[in-house]
Amino acid sequence: MSPAIHPIVRRFQTGDEASFFRAVRDSIDELAYWMPWCSRNYAIEDANRWITFTLEAWSSEREYPLGIFDATTGDVIGGTGINHINKAYRIGNLGYWVSSRFTGRGVARFAAREAAMTAFNQLGLTRLEIVALTHNKASQ
């Protein structure tokens, strides 16, 4: 039996780069198939750029990336967030991914719920859509 995981969802911050990089590298085979930003050559510089982007995205209100963290260790175990926002219609898309070591344990469900609460309660959105490929069985 897998040990219990206690995820938390929060904004990324400076200092999360190495942990984010490890989570991506641990899941590279799975992520590279689904995520256009993830290639087999994913490097620490990519993680550095991502964390910088997340800080700028929140400041500019373009999109709202969030990290999924293990509350016990503080390690990144995935990501979620709200993007493709239409402020006039108050809608957006919700996305997520979970490190391969933590799949099948309710982490994505927890993170999606937390991101949705952020979208509705903090951003004032009234509708969210999850866009998933039809053959992505884990997201159905």
C-alpha cells in the first residue's frame, strides 16, 4: 500500500524550481506525450523559466498557474491552474498534471477542486472547462 499523501495547492514561488524540475523529470515519459511544453530534453533552465512565468502570469492576470505540493515534504508533485480566461464571459479552462509517483491517489481530484475554488471565489469566474483528449482515460 502506498503511504498517505497530503497534497496542498498554492502559487509557485522562487525556490520551487529544483523541486518542479524533479517532478517533471520523474514523469517525463508520461508528460511528454500529453503536455506540449514537456520534452525529453526538459532541463533545469526550463523549470527556472516556468517559475518566472508563473509569477509574471499572476501579476498580469493572464493566467493563474498553481503548484501541487506534498504538505509533508514541501516537494512539487504536480501542477494545476486556470488559463484561457475570458473575463467578459467569466469563463476559463482548468488543467492539471500529477507526477507519476503520485497518480491514482486522488491528488488530481483534490487539486482540480482547489483550483476551481480559486477560480470561483478569488477570480470571480462562473464557468470552468476541463479540456482533455478523448483517449486520456485518467482525466475522464
